[in-house]
Amino acid sequence: MNVMTLPASSPTLKAKGLEIVLSDGLPHYFNYYWLRDNCPTSFSSATRERSFDIFHLDAAPLATAAEIVGDALEITWVGEDHVTRFPLGWLEQYKSVGPRLDPADKARMPWFGDHYPDVPRFSQPDLVRDPAIRAQWIEALLVEGFAIVTDMPDSDEGLTQTATLLGHIRPTFFGHYFDVRTHINPTNTAYTAAALELHTDTPAEEHAPGVQFLHCRANTVQGGYSLYSDGVAVANDFKKLDPEGFKLLSEISIPFYCEHDDYDMRSRQTVIELDQHGEVSGLTISQHMLDFLDLDQALLDDYYPAFCRFGKMLQDKKYMMTFLMKAGECMVFDNHRIVHGRAAYVAESGDRYLRGTYVDRAEMRSTYRALVAEGRFKA
Ligand SMILES: [Fe+2]
């Protein structure tokens, strides 16, 4: 008996869907609603959105016939003068359950305290000029969470221009940007000359901003070293050292706050953030914005030691990069992954001026996909 070349057999019609043998030689089941809803004619090439409205079908979609014609599956439907034609290669993408391939879903590369010479660096004019270099920059941010942009214009517009290469500016309760220099009446520890412990920014927001830009416009003071640690590297090691502590910090949310005369922002966040794969994707941590822990006092017997152990690890030289920012550089980093801080400096010893802003992580991923992928609905 001859073995037929696959796919050969006609699809088998069932009550609520059909079964078709695909290139792996195995039968795969597709639901009729799904097939009708995702018919290629359901989408507009102009808007790239679904123009078909399945809610307007009078009855559940049901195939009257389905056959393989050339390299496509053709389905005719009960009660509709409509033929759906799926290229088999297209169906192959959906034969197994799971989210569709995401080019922005990159494996993260943890880094350690000796990383500074290897930090990816990109010249600002190159980023503006060349989309391919822009894609490399975003890829570095997705994989390592930290990059330095050099040759920044010495202007407010230069920062806005750089940030909008990644996505729309994301305002916070500080507004569309913030200035870090010593203030006479500081509203934030960052606006003093004191040391600033390692933290992620604005954890009291329901969704803290995803990517931070810190544009160094001047830095001639004594001290003021920048401190950065990779939360992924630390949390992955913490998981091995203290699995119970890791569970507490990744599963129990704790309160953060930011309070002044005309705002009172509050949120609950887990210190360690996990992604859809269960991998560590980031942190939310800030001693200066941590509210009174309101967990059961007996639970605090376990929580606080784990929290402190983790906080000490963040500051360990094994993980912490220490360097001086130079005027004309812009630090760009994942605010949910990279903790940042600053050593104290002598306010009168010179000038120190940083201007910062944010873009959300989803905006960054969206820009990356648009730069590196073709998209599905182009005419
Ligand atoms: Fe900060």
C-alpha cells in the first residue's frame, strides 16, 4: 500500500470544528468559530484590524465542506455565501497552543559589577539616523536592561528626541520630565546631595514607568558616583541561596507610597517580578518610598529577613557597577529591572545636573517589533 504525500487526507468535519493532517503527519483540530473569525477576509489591509464581527452571525459557524485545494484549506459555511481559504503554511503556525512568536521576547543576560566597560554604547546621532542601530539599541535594553547613549545634544529637546525614538513619553506625578540637582526645599531624596540607595523609580504608581532616561548635562562635583545593579542577576542568585525568601518576595505584594501636599500615590507591588515564563523579569524596590509593611506581624518574622538579605545582595560589589557619569551621556535602563542609586556628593564643589524622563516597556517592545518584523497584515 502506498503512503500518500502529506498533507493528503481531506479534513474531517466534526460537530464544532474540523481535523486536518498537517506537515508533521498528525491530525490537528481547529474550532469553527476560530476558523471563521480568522478568515483572511476578516481583516482590512488598510486598518490592519479585524473588520469581521462574529457577534453578528445568526448561528454558530458550521462548515458544509472543507477540502485541500493546492496549498490551501478551503471551507464553505452553512448559511453564508462565503468561502474561507487558509494557506496551509499559515495554519501550521497555529497547530500548537501558545502565544504567537514575539521577537521582543528575548532571553535576558544577567550582568555583574564588572560590566561597565562592556555596557552597550550608542551615539545619539546614529540612533536618530539609522533604524538598524535603533533596533540594536532596543535589543540591548531587552537583553541587558542597560545601555548608554553618547554624544547627546546639550538641550532639553535632545532628551525628548532620544526618548521618543523608543516610544511616547510616559508622564508620572513629577510630570513629563524631572530635573535632578540640589533643591533648596527638596520633595525627593534625589533632589538633595545625600546618598541615594539603590531603587527603582516611582514604585507608588500603579504601573511604574518602564524605561528610564537619565541625561547627564553637567557633572563636576566631588563624589556623586552612579550605582547600578542588575535585579535579574541578583534575584536569580537569591533564588538559589534562599528559595523560601524568593517565594515571599515574588508572591507577596507590599505597599509603596509617595505623598506631598497635592498628591498621595499608593500601590502594592511584589519586590521580585516574574514574566510569563516564570523567569525573573524585574524588581520593584525603594527604601525611601516603602510604606509601613502592613503584612501579618508573624509573617514579617520571615518577610523582613528575606527582604533585608535581598537588599544587601543588591549592594554587594559582586553586582554593583560604580562609575561617574559624564556630561553628554544618557543612561537608558529598564526601570523594572535595573536598580540605580548615587553616592553622596559635595553640593558646593561643582555643578551636577541630570534631566530624566520615561517611556513604557510596552512602547519599547512595540517599536522593536515594528523595526525588526514584517507584520501580518501588510497589503
Ligand atoms: Fe531614581
